Amino acid sequence: SGGTFAIESAMLIYEYFGSVYSNTPFQKSLRLKNANYSVKHTCVDLGAEEFTLGKPHPMIEPMMRSERILKEAKDPETAVILLDCILGYGVPKDPAAVISSQIKKAKMIAKKEGRYLPVIVSVCGTDEDPQVRRTQVRKLTKVGAIIASSNAQATKLAIRIASQCKDS
């Protein structure tokens, strides 16, 4: 959802593929022309001003992220979806419930088109957070999400999956 994880992921993806497009790129030549549309390997900071001007951050109001998950699922070139799930104060009571619903729909979209769509989620939080990490992880795994212990680990797994796809 936010910039810190998007930039970390972009840096790791860049190391492997040599390019990653973003609305917050570290190379100007890799800036998305329109952040609403992915190009090849893409990391999007949904918390960037272009998305949040006059609206709440997607950690607080997940509708924008929900819509983007489904949009990417409809793209036959999408090899993997990488997400974060942030726990703690100031975020929804049950972020995994919203994300799980969208993951389930995304996987169904891909399945109807004869594709398998892996979704990798890094859950940033602990069992001491109000949302209780293990409860959130359980909800996400129930719909087929692959859970990673960190954003870096999730990104590295996404890279491995994408690297197996043709025309990576």
C-alpha cells in the first residue's frame, strides 16, 4: 500500500530484472506514464499523493487497493501479485478480511481464464497488535495467499515466480 515497501520491493526487483516501473521510481526513465496501469514489472505506491490527494491512505481505506488487485488479476500478463498487510493502531480492525475477499475474487478471475495467480502477502505486525498477526495470517492463507515473514522475503519469492514466466 505504501511507499516504503514499494521502494524496497522495486529495488530488489530492479537488482534481478534490471528494470521495474513505478509511480515513485528511483530512475526517472522507469516512471509509469499513468500509475493506474502497470507495465511489465511494476511496484505501485498506492499511498502516493496522486492516489491520496483528498482521500485517506489505502491502509486506512482499502477500496483503492481492492480495485487495483482485481484490475491486475484481469491482466493475463500478471504473473504474481505482491501485497502488504499492515497491523497496528490507526488501521482497520480486520485488514485481512478485506484483502482476503479481494484475493479470493482475483484468484477466481484468473482461474476462469485458465490461469493460476499466486498472491504473496507480507504481514507487518505481531500477535500483540490489536488485529493479532496469527489471526490475520490464518484468514489470508485460507484463501490461498502465500505469507512471507517480511516484505523483502515476499518480494524475493515474487521475483522467483515471475522469473519462471516467459518474457519476464
